[in-house]
Amino acid sequence: MLFKLYSSFLCLGQRAKHGKVISYYCYFGFCFLLKKVEAYVLACYYESMGKKADLLFFIITLAAASVLWLVLRYLPQGSGTTAVVTVAGSEYGRYDLSEDLTVTLPGADGGYNVLTISGHSASVTDADCPDRLCVRQGMIAGQGASIVCLPHQMAVRIDQGKEGELDAVTY
């Protein structure tokens, strides 16, 4: 609107100098140019607002994800009470985490894993598998935590110790 007002005053000055025919073309030509400039300025404004909105949305999403990660990372997990050992898909044994013990577990291929339970946590301290990833997994204590040895088909999982009880039913 401001551009139209300014262009009409400018073209009135041209009319006084050059006559009506030139001022007519000047008025419409200049107004057309100002409308294009105004449209460009508005487009740039809305485009920058879109970029600002996208940036604001990205920052808010990143902050929310960070807060959620921190809450889930440092939220206290329920501690399990039993280490459940499975070898070759069948349950080999259940061991209470409150008593310290060391058990040698047979692997499915004839190898062995040494399970050590101490201080309410369990770990595999020795194994004869080629990669020894089960030994490097360290101590586990939280409910649902597990140690897996793929070459020996052995797994140690921490549970609550309530055998045979359903935790959920789906219809």
C-alpha cells in the first residue's frame, strides 16, 4: 500500500514535466515494478519465517528428545533377583543373585562359559569361544539385562524370579 502511494506521487511529478501520455505509462510501469518488488519482499519475508519456524521446530524436537533420553537413561531400573541361563534354547538353570557363586556352563558345541554371580550382579568371566564377546559384556544386574554367547548358544537373562507367572494377557 505504501508503495502505491509513493509511486502515484512520483508519477504526478513526471506528469507535470512530460505530459499525460508519458505519465500514464510511467504510473502503470512503476506500479507494476513496485508490485513485483512488494511481492518479492513479502515472499522473502514469508520464506524466512518458514525457515525460522522450521529451525524452531527442529530445536524443540531435539530438546524434547534429549530430555526423554536423559529421563530414560537415568531412571532407576527395577533390579532382578534371578539369573536365568539357557543353553541351546532350553533353560539350563536359575541362580539367585543374592548368593555369590561361580558356575561352569557347558556350551552347545562342547565349549564352556564361566558364570560368576557376586554383589547382586552376574557376569561371564571366562569362555573358550573365539570372539569372547560374552566376557566383554561385563556385569548385569537390572531386570531384562542379558549376556549372550552365540558360538556356544548360551544366554544369561536377569528376571524377577517368579517362575511361570504371566505378566500380560492379549486377546
